[in-house]
Amino acid sequence: MAEGVYHQEMHISWQEFHDDTRKLADKLKYREWKGLLAITRGGLGPATVLSRELDIVHVDTVCIASYDDEKSQGELNLLKSISLEDQGEGWLVIDDLVDTGKTIRLVRELLPKAHVATIYAKPAGMDLADTYLTEVAQDCWVFFPWEE
Ligand SMILES: O=P(O)(O)OC[C@H]1O[C@H](OP(=O)(O)OP(=O)(O)O)[C@H](O)[C@@H]1O
């Protein structure tokens, strides 16, 4: 593990990811969504499951890169933005994790009325997610199955 702010790690299996994303979907079934936006790349896996669970066919991406391989976050790089009517009202944005909240802050600037959901949330950024499933300690680095 890299030195610095991370002192623990958590490895999520494909089964755990699938189970957790279905539980997140249950929290999001209270309304119809106009569409689903995945924040790349971490939101792509959850978007596959959510689009089925919530029966959303209109799926698009907001492409943002930040962390490098050394677990340090560089400047956010907005590779593909999106423009929606009504400031994103009625749209669901999905990411795997909110950590510092920098990524979601940028998405909220683009789509202030969209509903932002993540499966996992760390304390520093959790208030920026409208819905999340599970809190993770700030000093824990999460490994997703698609990264192993
Ligand atoms: O709350 P923050 O501190 O902004 O961190 C969370 C973001 O970091 C990860 O993406 P990353 O930039 O590593 O890119 P990836 O999804 O391509 O792995 C994750 O998928 C979130 O998008």
C-alpha cells in the first residue's frame, strides 16, 4: 500500500459489488428517472446493474479522470462533459465511490439538479451524494473488482 493518507484497504468482490449495487437500486426505485449518467470509469460497472434494476435505457457518461496509480489525486480532467435540459433535473448520476468529493462537486457544477448516487462514501465527501449505500473510512483505499 502506498504511504500517506491510506492505512487500510478493502477489496470488493464481483458478488459483493453486484449485491451492493442492487441494494443501492432499491433505494432509488421511489421514482422514474429520465436517464442515467455514469461517471467514468468507476460509475460504468454500477451503471450496468442500475440500468437493468431501474429499467433505464437512456444511459450516457460524464468522463472525468483524477487519481493516478500512486493513489494521489491530481487535477480533475473533464474529458467529456454533458449538457441537459433543466440542469439535469430527473437524471440519476452514478459513481462507485465518493472520496474527497472533488469529482461530484464538478458534476454538480454541470448538473446542479441531478440526483447523485454512489455505492460507497467516505466522510469527507458523503454529504455531496444524495444517496449512498455504505460508509467507508477515510483512510481506506477501496479496490473494485474491475481494478484487480
Ligand atoms: O471524491 P473524489 O476524491 O473525487 O474521488 C472519487 C473518484 O475517484 C475515482 O475515480 P478515478 O479518478 O480514480 O478514475 P477511474 O474512475 O477512472 O478509476 C472514483 O471512481 C470517483 O470517480
